[in-house]
Amino acid sequence: MKSMVIHIGYPKTGTSTIQDFFLTKMHDRGMINFLGKSNIKKYNSSVNLIREVIYPEAPRSRTRISIRDGVNVISNEDIVMSFYGIKNRRYVKTSDPIATAQRLHAALIELDIDDIDIVVSIRNQRDLIYSFYVEMWRWYFRHEPQLDTFHKYLKEGFAHGRDGIFRMFYFSDVIREYKKIFGEEKVHILLFEDMTKNTEQFCERFCAPLGIPPKNLETILAEKSSNTKKTRGDSYVTDDTTLYDEISSFLEKVGFFSLTRKIFTGDSDIKNTLRNIAERTLGKVPVTHGRTVDKPRREWMDRATKEFLENNRDLINLGVNQSDLVRYGYLPDENQQHNNASADS
């Protein structure tokens, strides 16, 4: 029997740590067939397939992933990343995390898989939006004049709501689509905050569809951490941009990116060698140093709480524990608000 577990992210919910240290290790032990995404390039055989799912205009790759009997795993936070509704864009491609769900299902059906589970980890939007912007500034937002500061990104996001670049952060909308397509019981929702504050529960829920004892993940989370950001004060600092980034950006802008993708993506020894040479040489030459991205002011935090309130309440109907949503700030503590109001009166 061939089963597939798709870990669709979200970005900045511990995905890099899980990919690079846990899923690769379980693959090497023969417990799963891990097909990527990972910073360890040899595990990235699914990257072309996921790119085609996210961007339907992308040319189909001749290299298809190899599904084995047992548990196959794809982990790729790009699946739910949204660059939806960006006007007058210069660089960023458009993507819709809700429409992507349909295309993902169609692509998996082609692979003749017997059973499919979806794992999605979410994070309080007030923290996630900030962390996501810092991570993506180097790759995308610095190229777009209307999005090259966090203030502009917030303004653009709140101006258009679920019909714009914030589309991905309306968790219930995205999760409902996956439940509709893959089945109510086949979509597993995890809270990022549980990774550190209730690690045992997080590991149990993540590992259940994989059929792996949760202690394997607990051990990794206790020892490893990947893709942590530098800080100045209480603010994050973006990654340095490198010569590799600049050359890649230029090639995509002038239309040569499809050629370089054919050269550098895939899992052959030659392609891995070429990619590693390029990244090790050009990727070590900084062009601009990381910049501090100030945390959002209180008024933006309050606006985010109100913007996503009803959508977060809907998570209860999707099976998320209400007390956890309150504890981690997705929902306000109405009892506390009532007590404060009583004290004021």
C-alpha cells in the first residue's frame, strides 16, 4: 500500500527543523520515503512537482517523483505561501493557497496513491505575519517597491484582507478547502506554539499519520533548531543578500530563470554538484547586509486581532481546542475581558 503525508507548513512554524533534522533522519532509517523539501539537496525530488502545483503556468518537469510502498512524505511550506493579489508586481509570481489545494489533489491522484493525509501547522497571526515578512524579504519583498518595508506590507495586507496578500493568514478558509477536498478526517491541524509549550502533544499529532513513535521527534526538537533569525533588541534582522541571490533575481527578471532551473534543479549527481558549487561560492559573498525590521506597533497588533477574529473562531468548528486558541492568543480571553470590565465599573 502506498500512502502519502503532505506537510503543507505554514512557513515559520518549525518547518526547516522538522525537514532537515527529523524527516531526513527518518528517511535514512527506512521509516519513511522523504521526498523533500529540505536544505539538504539530495532529498528534494518533489520540488519540481510542488512548483508546478503552485504555479500552473510552470512547464511540467519530465522528472517525476518515485513513490514507494509504505509512507511517503512531502513537506513544503511553499504550498500555502500566498503572493495573491499583488498589483503591478515586478518580480513576485502570483499564487493562491486555496486554488493550490485543488491542483495538489489532482497531482497526487496522478501518482496512484492509496491514502493521503494533510498536516498543517499554524501560528498566531500577529507573530506569523512579522516572522514571515522578515524571512521572505530577502527572496521576494525587497524587489517590490510597494512591499519593500514592513509598514507597506501591513498596509497592503489589511487594505485587501482575504482578497489580497494576506489570503494565506485566514487559516479557516485554507483548511476548509483541504478538508473539503481530502476529507474531514484526513486533515490534521497543529499549533506551532505547542512545539515548545506542549511538545509531547505536538509530536504525537505530527507523528500519528506518519506511523512513527513521537519520541523520535521529541528528541530532535530538544536538540536541534534551524533557520533562526538574528535579532537586534526585540526585532528580527533579515538575512544578508548574496551574490547568488542577485544573480538568480536578475536571471528570473530577464526570463532566463526557466533555463537555470533546468540546470540546477533535480537530483542527479551533476546537478547537485553544479548547484553546490554555485551556492558555496556565490552564496558566501554578501552584497547587502541584513536590515532590522521593527516589530509592528500596538495599533497594528490590535488590528490583526480584530481582522482574524471570526476566522480564528471558525477553527473551533474545524476541531481546534478553544482553550488552546485563547491560551496562545488566537482568540481573546473573554472571561478576562469581562473581569476587567467589571473591575473598571
